[in-house]
Amino acid sequence: MLVLDFGHHRLQAFVMLDPKLLEELAQRISQALAATPFADLEKNLKALLMAQLAKLDLVTREDFEVQKALLAKAQARLAELEKRLAELEAQARKEP
């Protein structure tokens, strides 16, 4: 259903939209916007956003997952060592 809202007038219609028509329309809109100051504004906003993100101490998802796996491995190893230490301390208390 296609709904066109003109303030207090609303037009509703059932329309079969051709995907090629939509693609062509999107291409025409992109071309029209590229020829306007909007394209420059978009480029400037992207550059500003990238500059601000670069100031943050961010990592990629891949790097995060690697560090997460390393942390899990280190925690497991720490648990093993704590258990072994408790066993050795208990053994040392039993020996005279």
C-alpha cells in the first residue's frame, strides 16, 4: 500500500511497484543529490565523524574477540593455579 500524506489530505492506494523502477528512482535521486551541496555536506559530516571516532580509543570487533578469548584463557589458567596452590598449601600443613 502506498500512502501519501499531504497534511490534512491523505491518499492511500494499493500499488504494485516494479523493482527496476525503484532502482532507477534511487539512482536518479542519488545523481540529483550528488549535484547539490548535500553531497559536500555528506562528505564533510563523514570526515568529521571519522575524525571524532579516531580520537576515541576504539578497537575492531575482531581485536575485541581476540582479547576476550585471551582473557578467558588467562582466567581459566589462574583458576587452575589457585586450585594447585590451595592443594600444595593443604599438603604443606599436613607435613610436619
